[in-house]
Amino acid sequence: MQPLLDSALPDPQYRGKVRDTYEIDDRHFLMVATDRISAFDVVLPNGVPDKGYVLSRLSRFWFDRTRHIVPNHLVGLADDAAALGDLAAHPRLAGLPSHVARQAMVVRRAERIDVECVVRAYLTGSALAEYRRSGTIFGLPAPSGLTDGDRLPELMFTPTTKAETGHDEPMSMAEVEAMTGAETARRLRDTSFAVFQWAHDHARDMGIIIADTKFEFGWVDGELTLIDEVLTPDSSRFWDAEGYAPGKSQPNFDKQFVRDWLIEAGWNREPPAPALPDDVVAKTRERYLEAYRRLVGEPLA
């Protein structure tokens, strides 16, 4: 089983860490979720088979179920002719290879807001590292006595820059306000909280704890719109609810398994990244598929 590392279509508009984006017309893009995987903002040399398939299908699941909270940019999956309507006959889509179409979305163009809207419900990752150093979380006061994996007293909004290359950098709410205006900054925070809380409650019922995630937003026809991917194992930490116990690393269904291996391998988090061993690739694939099965309630066909 070979991973899709490059969608290899003509005239790419943009190539990100994971997604390849192509113009369809002046209102729509084709967004291909490849099987590339990144860690610490660096793309690894080998990918994870079916990863992009999980990302696109799981994003559709969440987009469909959070429309009552905020509009999103999804028109339909690239192999869903019924959802695409007349767009399905567009030359960019009509001849799309099936192995690419299965993990691609057709989306509406948006004027992207260059802020990663990070929501945290539990103490982990970079927030835990800072807390251990200074007792703060992204510069914000935090209760004393918290340990690895503890539930935070309330949801935290810890936005970062949206870097084209290199590492995203933390932003204060004041910096977001300076970039977007106070009203838009408030809407970004409140909408992120609302989507996260709805998804967290659903996931908890399905045996998964969403510890944190990041959202992206843009403007479509003057309306604040959820874009990119949403609540995937790439953009979120998914923990096994049954095995959850503060004070240790949590059993997970996301790419923390990859991060842990890279740290244990002694990588300095700067390019180039080492290739993942076959067993790490296989176990990561299993985690992504299990996340989908639990959250959606059925296996990925």
C-alpha cells in the first residue's frame, strides 16, 4: 500500500505541509489531503497510507454536523457527484484519478484570516511544557497544582500565527485584535469555543476525549466561515476516554505517536526529519482509522 505523497495534478495553486490546492474556477478550489505527515512543522520524508482519506472524510463529517454553529467552505467530496452538482463536469474534476478524488474536497474560495484558532480543554503538549516552566499557559495565569492531562478549569483560546514556512508563533488576544479588529477577534474565539464544545460532547459519547484542536476561518461572501480541515487527528489531540488518567501521557488516536517516536529518536525538530520506520507508519495508520471509526460510529469504507 503506497501513500499518496504528491497529487501530481497540473497547475497547482498552493502546496502546504499536507494539502495540495488547485483552482477550479473563480469561486471554488480543489483541496487534496495527501498522505504526507508533518511533526513540529516539518514534513517527514515518508507518509502514512490512507491518512488523507481519513482527513477528508472526517472533515466532511464534522463540517456537516457543525453547520448549525457556523457556515463552512465544503461543497462536497471530489468523488461525490451528487453533492457537486454541475461542478462535477468541470474539466478539473471530471478526469480526476480515483486515488486522488477519494481524499479530496471541493471547497468555496475564502479570504483566509491568518490566525490559527487553538482551543485547549486539557493541559498537554506545549502548554504543559510552559506550565512546568513558569506556571502560565501561553502567558495566561493558570491554577497551581495541575498535572499532565488535567482538565483545565475552562476552555482556553491560545491562537498562533499562520506561518507559510517554519513554526507558528503564539499570539495574544490583543495581537489578534490588532490584526483582525476587536469584533472579529471575539467572534473567532467564541465560534471556536462553540464548535469545540459541541464536538467535545459528541466525541466523549463515542469514547474519545478531544484535548485540544485548531480551527481556521475565512470570509466567504462577507460571512465568517470555517475552512481548511476540522477536528482531524492531524489538527487535534484525541485521547482514549476509557484509558484517560491525569499524571501521564494519554493513550491517543492522533499523531502524538509520531511525535513521541521522533523525540525518542533524538531528532532536533529541524529539517530534515528522519523517515518513520514501517511499524510506526502502520501503527499511526491504525490510530487514524480508529479515530474515524469511533467518532463517526462506523469503519471507514
